[in-house]
Amino acid sequence: MPSTLTRMLAGDEATAALGAALAPLLSPGLSIHLCGPLGAGKTTLVRALLRALGERGRVRSPTFTLVEPYRAGGLELAHLDLYRFDGASEWVDAGFDEYLGGDTVSLIEWPERAAPLLPMPDLRIDIAVEGDARRATLVAHGARGDALLAALQARGTATEPPA
Ligand SMILES: Nc1ncnc2c1ncn2[C@@H]1O[C@H](COP(=O)(O)OP(=O)(O)OP(=O)(O)O)[C@@H](O)[C@H]1O
Ligand SMILES: [Mg+2]
């Protein structure tokens, strides 16, 4: 059974804090899927993660460019947003497989748009809108994801017990 961690995120700062907390736990090749409706806070989380890694440039949503590459904190990262995909085959057409299976850390918004072509990520972050707040559910797949969640929990502030 995958291990799971749930956090209530009371506002932008809490979403950003979760992103920043993930930053030091990343390692080459890790893949993270970010799921949730439009405006859930996926880009907000990734922006804070990149800032925590030391990225000083503008962190734009990849809504139109589909991918924004970064080199920060000793890592290569690719921030992808597949919302505008018409079908999973666009994943192949766009050549995005190059971001998987190597050293690049992939942070993918709207991964469901490329299902079933995308492999299971190490970590899936589901963000649900609950009134003015958000609920983040982090689901680990496999040993790397488990280790990441355990480390996050060990550092954690305001961490609820695992679901
Ligand atoms: N925990 C939170 N509580 C309330 N509002 C939040 C929270 N986290 C982020 N927000 C706000 O929600 C919005 C999230 O926008 P963002 O672009 O990050 O969403 P997204 O999930 O990337 O959307 P899209 O699917 O369009 O890419 C921002 O206005 C942000 O300030
Ligand atoms: Mg976004």
C-alpha cells in the first residue's frame, strides 16, 4: 500500500512552505506529479520549491510553453504543465520522454492529460480546494517516494498523522 501524508494548507504561505520543505529532499531523477483543479496551487508549490533551491529568475507557469527547464540547487529540473494536451500521444510528439528516466527532476502538472503513457511518479501530490483553503495529499510510490515522505514527516511542522 502506498504511504500517504495529508496536510491542510490554510493559505498561500502554507502551500509555499510545503514546496520549500520538499526542495532539500529532492534527488536526481525524482518525479513528482501535481494534481488538482485549476487554481489549486500546483504552480504556487513548484515556484516555492524552486525558490528554496535558489532559483532567482522568474518562475512562470508552463501553461503555454508546456515546459520550463531549470538548473538550481545542483539539480536539473523540468516543470511541465500538460493541461493543453489534446491526447496522451502529444507526450510522445513533444519528446517529453527525455525528461524521464535520466537525472532530471520532473515536476508535472496535469499528468492525467498524458495518461496512460506516463509511468508512476515517485510522489503524487493531490491538492483539493476546501473553501478558502487547500488539502494536500501526498502519495508515495516505491522506495524513493517512501523515503521522501518519511523525511518530510520527520521535518514536518503541522503534519497530520499519515492517513
Ligand atoms: N493553501 C491555499 N489556500 C488558499 N489559496 C491558495 C493556497 N495555495 C495557493 N493559493 C492560491 O490559489 C491560486 C493557485 O494558483 P496556481 O497557479 O498555483 O494554481 P495551479 O494549481 O497551478 O492552477 P493551473 O491548473 O491553472 O495551473 C493562487 O491564487 C494562490 O495564491
Ligand atoms: Mg499551474
